[in-house]
Amino acid sequence: MSRLSTALAFFILSIIALTFGQDPNIVFIWFDDLGFNDVSYNGGPYSTPLLAEWANEDAIKLNFHYCEQVCSASRSALLTGRYSWKSGLNTVTTQLSQAHFDETATLYPQRLENRGYRGYMAGKWHVGYKYESICPHRRGFMNGTYGHVGTQYYNRGFRRSFDVYDEQFPCSDNNRRNAKICTKRKKTFRPQNRLPTHDTWTIANGTKPKAQRVEVPIHIGDPSYSEFLFSRGIMDFIKVQDGSAPFYIQYNLFTPHSSLVEPPNTTNDSYVIDYSLCNETYLLPNKQLFCRQMWYAQLKINEIFDTLKEEGFWNNTLVILTSDNGAAPESESGIAFGQTLPLRGTKSGPHEGGIRTPAMLKGGFIENLLQNYNISECEYNGLVHISDWYQILMDIIGIRAHDPDNDHDLEIWQDIQCKCDPSCNGDPAQDTAVQREEMIMMRLCGERGIAWPNGQYYHSAYIRQGRWKLVINGSYSVTDPCPPDLNATGLVPQNIFMGYSNHTIFPFPNQTFYDQIYLRQFVRNFNRSDLLYRSQCLDLLDNTTGPGSINDVNNSLFQYSPFMLFDVESDRIEACNVAELYPNITAALFARFQNKSMEYLVDEDEYGSPGALMAQVQSWDCDYDTTYLVPWEGLRDNSCGADGVDNITARICNSIYKQLNTKVAQCARRRLLDDDYDDDVEDKQIPSSSQYDYNWSSIIFYSLCFCIGVVIILLIMEFVSKYMEQNKVLISTQNQELTV
């Protein structure tokens, strides 16, 4: 399409939408750490039947969809329509972290709300909660069930050890008074020594203006499985829609993030789930567990689809399914989970295994589009970055109000339509939409705004232009801290590996890798693997052990270097580093990368804030014996020293823990003295003591004080009684004497 015809199309779509209310409902479903090769339709090692069914019928598969390296960065890129390194959030935000997206940005759910959409947020928000203004209820959502950071599978928050808190916010025993505070905290929360924190929310006053909306904690102490709660909330939201306005649902699953646990055996009270499809003998037990969790998630998504159909919304609904980053094949315990092979690298790295993700477009909106082209499915092989969805969605509903930056002034939605339309694809007069040709990811170390290497240098990064991809310091995880040497021209190389498969590490793609991993993909589905995984350089290597062979550990094509160049059109899995063969291309890409690095947006300090912990402590809830993960508006951030500026070991954060001790003691006193407390507790359904640790030391202390007080009062009353009796006798004697 020409620019003029594109603009005309947008104008017509806008008029139709405004006149007839034709804006599609949008459901964005986002798995957590689901790798490209974790799904069976991409050749994964186990069955994901519903995902395969959805992708292969009445859908558009996006074969080269890319995210950022980690979850928070991807979410920030999605919502802001910018690369994460230009969005303000370029790493992972955690509990108490100050990191968040650029609060001056307008998120696309806000654009949708301005258009008339009703927004529902489910699952992990995970882009910061420092300010209330950056939380979902102020950013385009009127309802939801979500966590600021994210809940666990069966828990609605965290129970983090005080030992962890003390690493950033130490309880100092440098004098007698401070030592008492630490000792009291230890006694108060024994034996687990953990601080309970709730982080699951809904939105009250959702239909009112944003300033009147408030977040309310929900499901406190509820041990239900997270995907059950999230999907139920979504279906309840769908059922109350009356069709007078379109809706937007963002479902950020927790599945299949690490710390896997067994999913429920039923989807409801009557239907028992059959997990037998995960019993393949070639899968290790933990892979079978991974499969079961994925199967449960697919069933819940299918229930959402059924609800959309039953309520009459499916025909005008666009569904997007993808993942926030590549697979995490192992956890801290070393157990294999997701699958990256045959792609190089994993989650948090710049290689294909960490950033290429499965993605598809689904729903009645897509079915109608494909029917117009007389086809039932389509595959799009152009590049799509997670940050492109902002403009894609605006284009779908006919809005060009985003004013995209120079990295996102593209026409990807028009290109997708053209490539799926046989009458447009390849026609020089029509096939003219502006595609994505470049992708850049970076993290900078050192002093911002100074050209490298004069005080600034690069952490894990890459730049891709067309077929060429330059990876810089690829052995580093984006979550690794910056080294202290600001004068370095590159980071110290570490071992790079192809990925994990049932605990197998491949430092380079040798013959074993070729036979057991690479060729296996082609046996499963030759044509699709030829598109997704073909490595021509690997196919051409000699299978002997001689110099330059596939088994030669000194083969220059397999050597790690701070600059690694890959021809990703002929080498989809990044098997062969050709930087030495093409020095001019390497230099040109690096020069472009250096130039773009000057646009890097300084992000918020990712370290934890004392102000965040203070706000959490002040939120202590007597009824539920928990704190809440609440915004703190940047207040008291330096109350006991700023992390990254002050020496943590020199901090004294006892004022925070003193307030915590006081809060808990007040609750204990309330339990003893409030006559109506038991009735209040019963009405509020407080979790049992097996879930939370009560402050027994304070209860005993105040009980003793109460008993001692009662004894003292009784002694005083006895003394007064005896005194009055003696006075009576004395007065009587005096009266008798006067009478005489």
C-alpha cells in the first residue's frame, strides 16, 4: 500500500468504527517464559494440542516474533510502544524495586480507553508500582485481578525471609537500643522469620473517572491456583458486558514460569482433567510437570474462548497469543523446564533462544479477514517486535494518534494483511507496506550520555539489520550487574552455550547436537523446520574430527567473542559466528549501534527502596496479619540510605523495623482488649494461624501486663477497704468518747 492509500484506509476505518461501533474486542494473552520451541506446532518436545489447533486453523502465525530478554522489559516495551531501553524499564522490577516505565508515556490501554474500550487487567502487571499513577487503575483499566509484581501459583503474595530484607535494609545491632529492635523482630516473627506480603488486587469505582478509582486487595489468603482465579475473573468480566462498548482484556499468565508445582486436577467441580498426554516416556519428570501446567493453562484459555462465543462476542474479537521472552530451561535448583534448543541461548540473553517467541493472531476478527481472502490460515514471516503491538492495534482500530518514534513508524498490520492476501502478496503496486528491517536491544553500563568507550560501555546487546545480526557481549545476562571497570572496551568473555535439553549443555554445535537436537526438528516437520531452524553453515561442515570440522573445538566459527556476527536468514539458530569473515559488516553494524546508544533513556534505579519497605510496613493489616505491596510515591526513599549510593553495610534501617514491631504489638493489644474483635474476625474470614504467624511474644507480654495490672488493682482495693474499715472503727470510738 502507498502512504496515501494507507492514510485513506485509516480514515475509512475510523468513520466506520465511529458510525457503526465496529471496533473489535481485543484479548491479549501472554505466557510467562514460554519458549519458541515449547509449543508442538514449532516442533516442541511434548504436545500442546490446543495451541497447535488454534495456530493451524483460522489463525495467522507470526514466525519471527521477538520480545525483550526479560519479562518487565518486554511488558514495558509492549505498553509504551518503544524499545525497552527507550521506555524507562530495561530490566526486571521486583518487590520494593524503584524501577518502572517512563511515567510520561501514554500506554496503549489508555488510548483504547479514550476510544471507548473497557479494560480488564489479569495476572502480572510487573512494570513498576512506585507511584499510584503508574498502576493499572490509572492506565486504562477499569477492572481486574492482578499483582503489582506477580503472585505465585498457589499464593497471592510473598513470605520473604528477613534475612533477604537485611541484605538491603539491615537491622543494625550497633547499640543496645537497636539490638533490642532486632531481637524483638526476631521473636515476633519466629519461627519462620518471614514477613507476609499480599499482592493481588482488583479495582473499585472502575466506571468512574480515573482519579476516583482505587485498588482494593482481593483473594487474601485464598490458596486457589492462580490461573483459575485469573481466568474466572476474565470470564466474569465478559459475562457482564452488554455490547454497548468494546473491551480490552490483558491476561498475563504466570504459566510456565519457574517454581513449577502441580496444577489442579479439575477445571471446575465436575470435570476431571486428563493429563495422560504428558506421560511420554522420553520426557523427564520435570518436563512432564511443565507439560501438565501448560495443558491446564490451555484448558483455561479455551474456557475464555468458549465464554466469548457463548456471550456472542467471538465474531468481533481479536485474540493475540504470545510469550514475554524465551524459555528459562533451568531454575536455581538446576531443574530443566522450558526448551530453547535448537536455538542458541536462553531467557535474559540476546540470542534467538532468549528473544524469539511463539505468536499468533486468532479470533472471529481474524477468521472473517481470512475468509475474505478465501484461506483458512496464514503465516507471516516478517519481523515483529513486542513494541510493535502498540501501533498494530492502533492501526487495526484506525487511529494514527500514537506519533511513533523513528524506530516504530512502520506499517506492519498492513504488511500482514497483504502477505495473507494472495491478490496483494508480491504485487509491486500493492505490496509496499513499510516492514520492520531493524531491531536493537541494549543495556549500557557506566556514565550515561557519554560516547563509548569514554565512560560508557555495553552490557548484553544486539543489533539486527535484514539478514545480519551483531551480538555484543552475548554471554552476559541482561540481569547481571555491571562490572566496575568503566574503562573497559568490552566485558570479560564467559562460556556461551547453545541451550539446555534435559540438563545437556552444548558449548558449541558438535555432531551430537547436530544428530540429536538439530536433525530431530526436521524429522518432526521438515518444511516448517526448514523455515524456522535451517543452518546452512552447519549442514556444510565436515562430520569428522579434523580442523574446521563440526567436532573441532577450535573451529573459528564456534568461538565466543565480544562481537559475534550471524547471518540469521541462512543460519536461523546462530550456529556460526562469521564476524572474522565479514569485518566490514561487523564494523558498520557496530557504528550504527553506537549512534543509537545515544538515545538510551536513563531508567529508574532498579535497587530496592527503604521508602517502599516503610510503606509496606505501615500497611500492616491486623485482620489478616499481612502487609501489602503498595505504592509509596517516592517518599522516604533515603530514610536509611540510598542503595547504589551509600554503603549498604553502613545503613541503619531499625526505624522501619521499630515501626513494624509497634504495628504488630498494637494488633496484639487489639485482640486482647477489643470485645467485638472476635466477631469482626469471623465476619472478615481471617486466614487461619497455620497460614500466618501470630505475635505470640507480644500476646504473652501484654497478657502478663494485664494480669499484673489486675493484681495491683486488687491489692489497692484491699488496702483501701482495710483503710476505710480502720477509719470506721476510729470514728466510732471517737463518737463514743464524745458521747461520754
